[in-house]
Amino acid sequence: MSIRETSAPFAAAAALPRRATKALAGALYHCLDIVYPPGCIACRDATQTHGTLCAVCWGRMRFVERPYCEQLGTPFQRDLGPGILSPEAIADPPVYNRARMVALFEEGPARQLVHRLKYGDRTDLARPMGLWMARAGRDILGDAHLIIPVPMHWRRLFARQFNQAATLATAVAKTTQIPLANEVLQRAKANPPQVGLTKAQRADNVQGSFTVPPEAKIRIEKRNIVLVDDVLTSGATVNAAARVLLRSGAAAVDVLVFARVVTPS
């Protein structure tokens, strides 16, 4: 009898626990679907699987796909060719290298998801949102050495109990297997909210907000960083954070967000 013939019964026996585990997991998921039927993560209407959008909400999502500005990630109405930059990127280049996002932040599912994650303590939404972010940012994530969330000041973190950017960054890191560095970038001061401020006022508001501890600089030296946040508005916050990371030795900083506010030009 050959070695393969001798080992075959043992291999079959070893596979039994794995089959039993899969069968048990399938039964548990079936029971979960009965107790908690799958629903749209935006409007809660019935869906076939958990963690998805219904057909109506999917149609209402303004997903950002090519063609878009290579640097800002903002969509173009028509394809102008590869590597084209928007007039905004040319006139006022960002500190970061490239930005990528899942959808436009406007009335509808994208805004609902961000608000429920941020203000409704729906941390379970971070997993599906993070999966979309990993797909939307696959070109910048392919070059990344570290994922770093935009930090929250400890006072605001104490009040809210969690940082939505860190929750999304964790989901992206788990999906891509890129190391997550939560403590490298820190918030040095608690800024007033950015809501209602002009672009120039936002930039002034976040000036000096971020710092990299001396002992953490070795972790980012000559590394490509992907900075993660939930929403990109004027870019003032991620510009300030990217500037500190680059001054601390990072090779490049890209930005990945779930949604972006785009003002019609």
C-alpha cells in the first residue's frame, strides 16, 4: 500500500471536524437570519444578505468611479484621458499625494451611513463601509506600508467613546492585511468644529493640531502612508495631518475616505 493510500483515511478523518464546523456555522447564520432578518444598512428595508444596500439605495449612491482627478479623486463628467488633474488640483495642490473615496457625500445613503456610524454608535457599519473603501482605494493601498486614521482629541474621544476614522481604518486594515498604526499620529489640541467655516478658516482652525511623538517617527520613516477618515470636505484636516507626517519622515501620504463633499464649480 502506498503512502498516499495509507494517509487517505487520516486525511478524511481530519476533514470531518472542518466540515462539521462549516455546517454549524451555516446553521447559526440561518438562525441569525430568522431572528434578525437581513436589512439594508441605509434604509433598513429587507435584503437577501446582511451588510448590504437594497436595490433602491444602491441606485441612489453616487459612487465615485473613473474618470476622476488623479490627485483629488473628484469625478469628471467625461473622460479626458489618464492622469488628468482637475483645475482645483492645479490651482491649489494638496499636501497629500492622492485621495480616493467610495461616494459623494450628499443627501441619500452615503450621508445616512456616515451619520449613523458617527453619531448613532453603529460601529457595525464600519465593516461594509471599510470593504467599499478597500475597493475604492486599491491603487493607493497597493503602495501602502501603513494605515493611519485621522486621530481625535482625547476630550472628544472621551465624550463620543470611539473614533469613527479609527473604526474605518481598522476595517480597511483587516481587509487588506496592511499594518494599522493608531498611535503614530496624535491630536495635539481640541479644535472647534469645522462646520460653517470657509476653506481658509478651516485651514487656520486645524493649524498645529497634529503631532508625531519622537519615538513614533521611526515607524513612518520612508514609509508610504494611507491616511483614513470618514468624510473629506475642504481637505484642511487631512492636509494638516499629511504635512506633519511628511515632516516626520514619511515618504508619501495618500488619503482614503468613505465620502467626499464636492462643491459644483
